[in-house]
Amino acid sequence: MTPSCRHIIAGLSRESGGPSYSVPALAEALAGQGKPVSIYSVQDLASTCLPVEGSVPTHRFERSKFPWVAMMSGSPELNHAIGKAITKGDVIHNHGLWLLPNLYAAWHIQRLPQSSSKLIHAPRGMLGEAARKISSWKKEPIWLLWQKQALQRAHCLHATAESEYTEIRAAGLTNPVAIIPNGIHLPPLLKQSVKPKHQNVVLSLGRIHPKKGLDRLVRAWAQVEDRYPDWCLRLVGNAEVGHDTELATLATNLGLKRVEIRPAVYGEAKWQMFQETDLFVLPTLNENFGITVAEALACEIPVISTKGAPWQGLEVERCGWWINHGPDAIAAALDVGMGLDARSRADMGKRGRAWMMRDFAWPAIGAEMSSVYDWLCHGGNPPSCVRLT
């Protein structure tokens, strides 16, 4: 009998970033492989939390009434549901760190060592040095008291890139690691451009947070803006910790005239914004995947990504630039990308979309993850994506 697969994620609001897309999409891909799968989450407080599309059952459990526990996304109902699943021998796939839903399953595994349940845990980029420095006063005690032990109890860890595997080993974790990337749903391409005439767009889309390195992108833009009067820089996303105001002030202080900071867009509005774009930039300090890079490539847009994200394939596939951190490196790449003729950028974009179709289609990723579950439950030789050391 195939065990049920429970995906645990603290929040599914769109403000939560990439996992709010990739976790439901992975669950759908596993369902396509015949796995009985469901998603367990905590009720979101964000106004933009929408029902998860697709056929996978999604259960949202009520937050605790105690303020501190609620702040940690704690839910006695979710804790009880995970404990019940573990007594039945289900596969538990946990996503993320630092919150109580990222600890419950490991605590139950410790309490019930006789259970046949298997725990796989995906840090989702939260083990990286840059990510851990943000609110380190809070994360480091959680790491020492609970989170490291919870990860050590996992039967397998899930990394979405080679760089995340390195972060896992650097954290002192010796578990088997399955390296399986996120996937991408390829959107249809519009036949006619919707962008205004004589306006070329450099876009960075995602959370507006210091971790994303957007201040470096703005400083880089200051080096090239005057040379490209028909281009603008557009920063789009959900603003956190007042970083949008900081970026606007920086742009003003630098005397920049064509920097736009816009709120987040979703659904069709997001895909339309991609269609208006000529060059995409991810200046992030640390990323385990960077779903917006895949989305841009799927829309045939060349991409500039810093080496804070695992996109070295941009250069191998000749569809973008994988560069060092810092304004100078970003400015140099912008200079090259903006200086190309439109036909050359279009050719790069077509190669990027072909790459996404070949290597990042969700059905193939679902099949690979399914093979990891089968290995955990039934033994035998590990799949090729699993590193034992």
C-alpha cells in the first residue's frame, strides 16, 4: 500500500514568496505520479492568501490563541494532525525553517521511534549564511534549541540546488540529501508586445527585502542610466521592513529619473508584466532557487543573476549572465544586456525557454521526487539525485 504524503508549510500567502507556489505545484506533480498527497498549512493572516488551485486537498489549521505561539505560526490542530499522520506511517515532507510547523514532525518522530513514517525536510534556502543573518538574534537560539535537532531527525533532506546541498553540509548535517530543483509551469507567449513604444524595461520582481540585494541594483543603475535614455528600471514586489521607502530614497539621492517601484502583481497581471520586459535581474544575496528567474526564462527574457542564486546554467545555456555580487558587476552585465540589439536578446530568450521546457517541467520533477519517497519507504538503491555523503 502506498503511504500518503503530507506536505507541511507554515504559510501559503503570496507574500511568503516562492514556496507558496512551488510546494502546491510539487504536490500536484506528485499526485500526477499516483501518490496520495495533501498539504497541511496554518491559516494565513495576509489578505492575499487565495485558495490553492488544483486537485490536491489543502488543509489550513487554526493558529494558536496565545500571541507568542501564533507569532511562530503555532497550531495545536496542525500538531495533532501531523502526529496522527505519523502514527499511520505517512511520508511527511516539511518545507522551511524557524517556525513551529517546521518542528512538529521531528518531535513526533522522536516520540514514536517505532513508526514507519518517513520525514523529508526542505530548508527552502533558509540555511544560507545571508538568510541566517537576518533576525539572527531570533534564529540562532531556535537553531541551537530545536531546529538543528529537527533536521537531524529527518530521514532525508531536500535541496533545490547544488549550492543548497553545500549549505546543508556546512551546517553540520550528515543526512542523505535529495537534490531536486523546483519546476516551472510555462505560460503561453503573447503574440504582440504590450509594452509602450520606445520603452525598454529592466525588471526585478519578487519580495522587496534587504536580502534581495536591490540596493546594489539601484546603485548599478546609477552607472548606466544616462547611457540608455530609452530604458527604465522597474522594481516590483511586496515591500517588507520599509525597504521600498529606503530604495526610493536611495534613487532620489542618486539623482535617478527612471526607477519605478511598484507593488506586487499576481496571476495574469504578473505574466503581462513579464511580457513588457526586455531584461530581468535577480541581484539576490542568497537564494536556494529563485523562481522568478525560471519564470522570466519561461517568458523568453534574458536574465542577469548574481551568484547568490544557483543559476550558473544561464551562461551554459547562453540565455543570461551569472555574475559576482556588487554594483560594479551588475552594472557591467546591464551594459552588455542593454547594449545588445533586440534580435540578440530575443534569441537568448528563446534558448532560455527551451531550457525550462527541457529540465524544469513539473511532471519530470514529480517523478524524481516520487522515486525518493519510494526509496525511503521500501529501501533499495537510492535514486541518482540522492547524496549519501
